[in-house]
Amino acid sequence: AGAVRRDEVLQHVQAFAEVGRNRGFDNFARRLGHQTAHTGQLADLLFRTAGAGVGHDVNRVEVAARAVVLFHLLEHQAPSTTIVLAPAGYGKTSLVAEWAATHKDRVIWLTITDSDSLADMSSLFIQATRNIIPNFAPWFETESHIRPVEIVRRWGNELLAKGVDFILVIDNLRENTKRDVEIAVRLVEQFPPNLHFVSLRRDGIENVYPTFASRGQLTVISTNQLAFNESELNSLASMFNVSLENRGNLETLTGAHGWPSAVSMLLHHMAKNQSQINFENLVASESEPLRALATTVIQSLDASTKSIISSLSCARYLVT
């Protein structure tokens, strides 16, 4: 695990317009050291979305109401499974992290990437659990011969013996979906009944849904719930002093189809430069439209702000 706590990392990032959320998950710091900064993610640090619970003094009543609705979708008794399914830039991690902060003494949070093997994942289960239960699974270091699935089975049994419910959040950054199906089934079958499992994914693995459902209630939160609605778009436009009576502004914003990071970057660009970006064209022509949009917006920034973003892209070296 990294030497820097998640909330400590975010305290440094706060100077760059990100807001720390007192998330006591050391695994975030560890993972940040292994993840290359994504242009869209860097831009999102500067142009936070109201949907993720942060804004430039956006209408707080509306944001609070949105949080209540989305938090309600996450509140389920164990055993249960909640899948938060949306592309990058929809605020999945921010949403679940804010909700998890209200249950932080019971939340086990880990992030997995394409480089993680099944053995790596089983180790992460133990490491992440020790963030809330010190000295958990003392046998882990001494019994190195144990198979990964057996590690997860014993992990689940020890959690069950605690006599209280826990929340397991897996922020899945993997792109190898076919590989995930077999792994997910093997791991989920070992989950104890006192666990509410929350999976954050960019794509669906419907083949595993029956396994999820066998544990209890299965809930899927998708782009339909995470995208900004018309009322929220109007509030955000008003906050940025962007008139939607201007046909070009309206068409630009409508073209984002409520995609939170895209909406936020487009509004910032329109407010600062008094010009529009055709995001629908980017969606049609680019394999990663959010990255292309972020690059366009960043190129329009002043030298000082570009320098901040460059510094932030090196933050991963501070936590390894």
C-alpha cells in the first residue's frame, strides 16, 4: 500500500480545484501510483461537475436533492449487489466515494486494473480490509501457498465472523471484459452474506448478473441516472453565465447528452472563450471523445493553468 492516505492525497489536489472527501482508503494512494494521468481526468479536476457533488457554488439545493436520489439507489441491505455502470466522466467514483464516506468504518475499497492477476486481486482484498480492520487475516503472510480463490473464501469467512455488515466497493478500470466474466464469478461466489457489493464499471458483463442476483437484490445504476437532466443543465448554464437562449450554446450543451464531465468542460469553455465546440462531431469522429474534448479545452487555457495541470499530472510520483 502507498504511504499516503486517500484523504491526504486529495488535500493536495484540492489546491487544483478538487475536493477531498475524507476517504480513509489507502488503496487509492497505492493505485494512483500505478495509473497514468488521463487528459480527461485532469481536466475534470479543474472543471468539477455538479453531478459529482462539487461545483463552483452551484445551486446547492439542487445538488443536495440529486445526491439524495443517487444515494438512495446505493442503500441496500446485505447480501446485495449494486452495479454503477457508465463510461469515464460520469462521476461514478466520486458518487460512490461520497456515499461511502457516510459508512466509512464499514467500507472496503479497492481498485483493479488490467495488470492485476487473480492472485493480485486476492491480495488486494486483504490489504483493503486491513484499512478498516487492523491485523485482519494474520495468516495471509505466513501461508503463501494458498490459492487466490481460497484466500477470498477465507477472507469472506472472517468478515462473516465479525457479526456486522460490510460494504465492498470495487472500482474496476479493466478493459478486458471477457476475462472479467470468469474472474467475477469465481470471486463473487465466495462473498459472505453480510456483504453489500458495489461494482463500478465502464462496461457491462451481463453474463455475471445471474451470479450477482443469486446473492440477493441486484441494482444497476446507469447513465440514465447519472446524466444531467434539463433542470440541472439550466442551473449549470446559469452558474457559468452561459445563455441558453443563444442557439449555438444550446446546441453545444444539448450535444453532450448530459455527460457530466463533457457538460462541465463545454460550459467552462463557452464562458471563458465565448465560443462553442461541436461535441457531437467529436463523438462521431473520435474513439475517445472526452479525451479529445479535454485536449481542446486545455489548449484554450492560459499558461498558468496549463502549468497547474502539468504539475498535477506528475502527482502519481508523490504517492509511490
